Amino acid sequence: MKRNSLLPNLSVRRPVTVLMAFLASVVVGLVAYREIPVELFPRGFVFPALGVWIPYNNANPSEVEEQIARPVEEIIQTISGVRRIESSSRDNGCWFWIEFANNTDMDVAYSDIRDRMDRIKPELPADIERIYPRKFSDDDEPIAVIAVALEKDFEDAYSLLDTYAAKVFTRVDGVANVELWGADRKAVRVMVDQAKVDAHNLDLYSLVQDLQRDNFVLASGYVKDGAKKFYVRSVGKYGSLDEIRNLRLRNTNLRLQDIAEVRYDIADEVQWVQRLDRKKAVWIGVFKESQANTVAVCEVLVQTLNDRIRKTPQLAGMRFELIFDQGTYVKESINNLKSSGLWGGIFAFFILYYFLRRLRMTLIINLAIPISLLGTIIVIYFMGWTMNIMTMMGLMVSVGMVVDNSIVVVENVYRLRKEGLPAREAAIKGASEVAMPITLATLTTVVVFLPLIFMGDNPGMTYYMARMGVPIIVALLASLVVSLLFIPLATVVFSGLQEPKEAKAITRAIGFYERILARSLAHRVDTAIIFLLLMASGFAILQVVPKTDETQGNINNIWVMFDLPSNYTMEDADSYFTLLEEFVYSQKEKYGMRAADVRFRANWGRMEIYLNSPPAHDWWQVIGLAIGRKLGLLEDGMMTREEVLEHFKKNAPTRPGIEMRTRWRQGGGNEQGTISVVLHGDDTSRLTELAEEVERRLRTIPEFLDVDTELEDGVDEIRLKLDREQAAKHGVNARAVAGTIGYALRGVELPDYRMEDREVDLKIQMRKQDRETLHQLMNLRLPQQNGQEIPLASIAQVSVKRGYGRIIREDGKTMLAVKASTTSDKLEQVYRKVDQVMAGFQMPSGYSWDKGQRFNRMQESEQSTNHGLYLATTFVLLLMGVLFESIILPFTVLICIPLAFIGVGWILFLTQTPIDLMAMIGLFILIGIVVNNGIVLVDLINQLRLAGYSRHEAIIEAGRQRFRPILMTAGTTIAGLIPMALGTAKVIGISYAPMGRTLIGGMITATALTLLAVPLAYTYLDDLREWFKQVTAIMLGKKTNSAGG
């Protein structure tokens, strides 16, 4: 006699204990639900990469590369664990991106970077004051962004916002930091009059060096006076602007104000313009403490903004626009979860009631949903995790799956009740019989996430998949406990005295299925061919479905970037962006636009259009609206984000030489929305020549809309070449030449000036009107050793050449990207065409080309995905081997996986849904789900054969008994996913629909075909097993006979 399982036995024999456990789970779950922190992203992940920013204004990229990028790269390479270094030299500094091995301790790496920067700083240009290393984690993202439109002119908008807004936000509990962006900060500026310097025969180079050594506070030890000890501080700080103006110049009776204007003001030259709703704008970013509750902090921030800051008299004339707050999106995601869970529970209820015809029992089974989810929240809470988009996604996926085990238990219990067993005995025996198969079926779904959580090559993917996978795992394990501990007792307590009559449709369906199954077993070859053709169609259609790596969220906004001609001035750029603003505001009602923001400089700019949030629709509303619009009963309504973007691209004003892009492109091939061929080598000029040929080849590909190179981002630059013989003849120091030119044109930062409440920058530079033309530059006076001065034109030659917008290096080699934009979704085909046109491209020794970081990421992602799918399938196979105690029979159930891919391919194709990250996650989950029905079917076949049934009889009887529970479990799972697949549930603009559609499509075909394909595969593999037994017996018999002979 088969021994009863522990949990069902405990459930029926200790009802009070089980009831107390049930109530305890509910109480603790509700407490955890109320107390668990809520935020948008999981906390704690630190990406294994660091950034370093070294500002160096008004320089050309070649100079930045030579003086900053190369020496810094060399010293970074001495750090342990560095895997890749990329540098980008620009006209305002150098940015370094350093990637580390996955197991690197990033705190140690950050300390090493700071140490290396301290070491290299003395070797960098003297006017580099600060180096900014940066870590990357989710805590770096602001939880709220507020745009401030300045309706009038303010003398010092930065100070007003810092005092009356930023500091007020900082005092909110849970706020760690507040930053201001885009405000013109005032500084003390010393503007030198070149004519006065020349008139007084002064040396500008020596003057600046004197000022750099001034304005200090220095600890100078201590002195004793009797028993008292006094510390000495040498104070050379400027006390006021007048003190700066009255500084006496060395070896003269002149004061600084005699040759320069000293004022506290913003810069004369405007390098950037930022506007919101056609008004000058400033941005405020609010960052929270790592342990703070995002929703609670955001609610207080919004209240503070409305009740205090907007009513502050000093800020009158400023309009505050809340652009983004994470709390809103967190609450939206929670509402999506609640709505999906509610509808999934309603669908599951009606499906179960249709099959069971018992109201009380249907309600009991549906209780598995909230109890399993509460159990999951308890585990998440005590693990120290938060409720965020990933954990909530896991809970959403679990909604339709957590009733499956309870369905199988209830169905088996009532089958035994029909056979005449008493209620208590049927509850214990029925649950015990299926305990092993439902446990193994649950574990198959659990092990699917192991490759994703523990074996991924991408640390970010591994981290976030764990946050989604663990809730699913815990929910399924909780549902297993519910089915074996609570459900058996419920079948005893809530069972009716009279068995309800089965629905006629189900009875007819079972009869039809038995006939089809018998016929398919009688014609095994024909049936197998049909299944093979179906699987081939599924895999073929999957090849047609577009694949994308551009799963990107948004806050219902549109980013449009503009590359402006190199000869554009700020006035030209301002004129064009004013035209753009007029256009979008003429479309404000049509677009449903709430605000528009522009930020631009002379040769680049971007516009961000913020749209009103679209109404969230449940699945039934989506279907109703689609039907109503199709029949012409409803208007199309508000334009979607995609429609607005398309209309803007077609109708926005443009000018010759201006290129519009709707996705961000970064250098070095690490771009979105473009395909790149990246050239690597030592000489930038040689790379430029090679790029011309690459560009010519890429233009032959019809899918490319435009092709350009990094060189086109550059501007014309003046190159000075020092005549060293003339310089030596006149006694002019080369360092003094470079220093004088740099001080005059770029200016130099002096030690900060201390005001009453803060420190401000102090900078000396030649007046703008003295440094505007080439003639003025060549007449710049340089000191000779004899005290006389000589113009720069006497010792230097000038030429004008095309410069580089930026110079990008990777692992010590310069790289130049040739970029092509395309609207094609079939990236694999486009990359194959790139290989075709680049075939035979000869490169010099030491030079190479590749298809950029985007292609590499796609390749790595595909390899990682395939590796994960293979491992998941292997784990499922091993578990089934434990259940069936067979090496061959587990392959019977594996047939469910390719059957599921048939539905995946067709549903994605018919709904025009590309395979993105969400769809790939759905594929992983699908592997663990679709084998469950096959497991319980094959397990019952084996049990019946042990009970004396023939193979054919066992298959027919097992199919008849498992038909109802298989349809019920599949129906509840699919029903729970309908709100996700058809609704508008999103998180920061990322739709759940691809994952829901993938799961539904796979479940439909896997369920429908499993009932026929698994029995068919069972017969073939059982024949194979018998053949192996016969071969083995023959071989062993021959060996025995040989030994006997």
C-alpha cells in the first residue's frame, strides 16, 4: 500500500493546527504588505563599471587626447580587474568609461581609481583643478525631476533656487541630495584689457602665475605663550572684491583694476541655452536616501512643492513643472498588479466553476492566489528586499499559475470520491497520489530561473532576473504548500453531499478527445509527421518575427536630437530652435502636449516633448475601443506617442545641413537606433581615410537612410606651429608661449573666492572683444628674456584644418565609427549585408574593424539566452528523470517545449510584436510551465501500467482522467495573463504585453497538442526503451554463454 504524504495527512487529521497556520499566514502577510518599502527599481545593484570625468574647457579634442586621455589610460591599466577602457576626448574635457570583471569589488575599484587619479594629476595640464570619478547604481537616479521656467529675468536665479527650493527639499525626510542643472552661476571674473597690458609693458604669463599663488589659507604650526598654545594660520584669502581690484602688480605701481575689470557676474559667452515652454529654464533633481520609501518621499516632495515652494514670494515669476516622480510610476505599477490580479482571479473563478460546479470549492481554490502572493511578500520582506517593478512583475506572472497545483489535487480527490471513498480518506489519498508529480512540476518551473539567477554572464541581467524570479519561485512553492496543506482539509469541510453533474460540453469534449487520441495512436507515423510539420512552421515563423534590443522605457516623452552644421553660431541655433518651438506649440492640442523643453549649443541640440499621460485601460476596454474605432463608432482619440513622433518627423521644420535623430547615439559604436562599423588603429588621420571607403560601401545598402562618420562632427581649427629657431633667437620660452595663449583665450581658474554664505569660482581671462579674431591672436605680445616683448606672429606659423568633434579610444587604440541609421527591425539581416559589403576590405597592419558595441551586445545576449535555455531544459530533464526513474521517458515530456514555440511564433507574428527583452523572459518562464501538464499525464500513465493496465489502455485512461485538470490549469494560467497581454499595463513605458502574449501563445498550443503529442512520444520512447532492454539482454546473454563455454 502506498504511504500517504505528510502534509495531506496533517491537513485532514489536525484541522485546528492547519487553520491557525492559515490565519497566521494571512496576518503576517498583511503586516508585511503594509510595511514593505516601495520603490521603482531594486536597490543595491552596482554596475561593474566606473566613469571618470576630467573637465578641460576650450580645448580641442586632439590636445585633450594627447595630454589627458593617453596618460590616464596608461595608469588605469595598472588597476586589477579592468576589462575594458574607453575614452572620449572632447572640446570641454575627457570622459573615461572603465568596465571591470563581474566579480570585482566596486568599492575597492573606486578607491583604486581615486588613488590613480591623485597620482596622475601632477602630470596633467596645470589648470585641471578637479577630477570626478563616478560610480553607477540605481541610487544615482533622481526620484523626482522638476523643471523651473523663468517667466522674468532674475539677477541670480541659481542662488534663489538653491536657498528657497533646493534647501527646502533637502530638509524632507528621506532626501539625500538636491542638484540644480542649467542655472547660470555667478562667479568673480577678472577680464583683462589687452591694450592696457601692452601699454604698461606687462607680462600676462607672470601676472596669472602670481594670482594663482595668492588667495590662500595655510596652516603654519603653533607658538607658545607661557602655558598657552596658539595655532597659527596664514590667511591670504581675499576679503572683498575691492581687495581683489586693489591688488598691487609686481614691480609696478599699478593695481589690478588699472588693467582689468573685476566683477561678480555670469559669463559673457553663453555656451548652452535651456528653455521650458519657450522660457529660460532650470532643472532640479532630487535624490533619496538608499533606505527611504520612494512613494512616501515623493508624496511629501509633491506636497512641499505645492504648499511651500510655489507659494514662496521670493520665487514669484518662476513656474514649477513636475516632470517626473518615481512615486507616481510605482503606484501605477502597483495598480497594474492589483488590476491584473483581480481580473486573473475573476477569470480563474469562472473557469474553475465551469468545471467543478461547486461554488464553495471554487472559492477555496481561488484563495490560493492571495495566500500564495501574501506568502511571497512575507519572504521578500524578511529578505530585506523592496516592492519594485521587478518583484511586482514576478507577482503578476504568478497570478494565473498559483492555482494549478490546487486544481490537480481537487480533481484527483473528487475522482476518488466518485469511486466511493469517504471524504477524509479521499482527501488524504487523492492529495498523496499527486503530491510527487505536482512537486516535481513546480520544481521544473523553479529550476528554469537558476541559469538566469546564478549563471548569467551579464551581472545586471542576473541581478534583475533574481528580483523577478525569486517572487515567482516563492509563489509557486507557496501554492504547492497551499495545495497539499489547506486544500485537502477544504475538500472535507466544504464538500457537498451531492455530486454535481458535469457540463455536457466537457463530457462531449472528453469523448471527442478519447476518439482522436485512439486514432492518433493507431496512425502513429501520420500523426508524427503532422506534429513535425507544425513544429517546423513554428520555428520558421519565429525567424520572420523581428528581434530588437531596444526595450526602452519612457515617461510618455519624446526625445529628438539635432546635429547642426559646424559653421552655426548660437544665434543661428537659437533661430532654428525658436522655429521648432513655434511648430510644436501649434500642434499642442493635437499632440496632447503638456510641455516642451529645448537645450542647445551652437552645433548640437535636443528637444524633449512631454505628453499628457494616456488613460490606463483594462483588457476589456482595449478590446472595446479597438472594435468601436474599427466600426467607426468612436473617434481615434488622443494621438499615441508613436503617432506623435511620426508626425513630428514628417512635418517639423528643417534646414540644410541639419540632421534630426530620434534616438541617442553615443560614440564608439555604443549607440541605439544606428548600425556602426568601427575602425581601430593608432593614427586618427589614417582612420579618416579608411572611413571614406567604409562610408562608400555602406551607402550601397538600401536599408540605410544616411551614413556619416565621427569626423563630420568636427569643426575647423587654427593650428599654431612654433618656429623654435626664431623663439630661441628672441629668447622666448615655449612654455610661456603656450601658457600666455591659454590664459588669454581659455582663461584660468584661480583659487575660489569666499563670500559670506558660499564659495564662488574666480577666473581670469582676456576680454571677449580682445580675443575674437585671428589678427588679435597673432598680435598677442610675448615676453623676451631681455624684458622686451614680441608679437606671436614673429615666432609662429598658422594654418587652418578640419578638426575632430571628439576622439574616441578603446583599450589604448583610437577608433572611428562610421554610423548608418535604419528603420529596419530585421537587424540580423542588415548586419549580414554589412558583412557582405565589407568583404575584401583591406586594412593596414595594426588596424582592424568590427560592428561596434551594439552588435557585440546582441551577440552576447543571444549566446547567453541560448545558454540559459539549454541549461533550463537540462535541469527540467534531470528533475523528470528523478520522477520517472527513467533516462528515456523524460524526453517524452520535453516534446512540450517545441510545441509551445509554435504558438509563440504565430501569436507574435499575428500581433506584430517584436521579440524583445520581455518576450525573452516569457520564453524562459514558458519552459518551466508547459512541461507541467506532460509530467502529470506521464506519471499517471506509469501508475496505471503498474496497476495492470496495458500501455494502450493506460494512455487512453490517463488522457481521460487528466483531460479536465489539464484544461483547467491551462485555462486559469492563460486567463491570468490576459490583462497583461491585452491591457495597457506598463512600467516607465515598458509594456508587459510581449511577455504576456508569449506565455499565452505558448500555453495554447502546448496545451492543445500536449494531450496528443505526449502520448504519441511516450509510445515511441517506450518502444525504444524496450528495444534497449532486448539488446542489453541479448548482449548479456552472449557474454554469459561465452563465459559458460
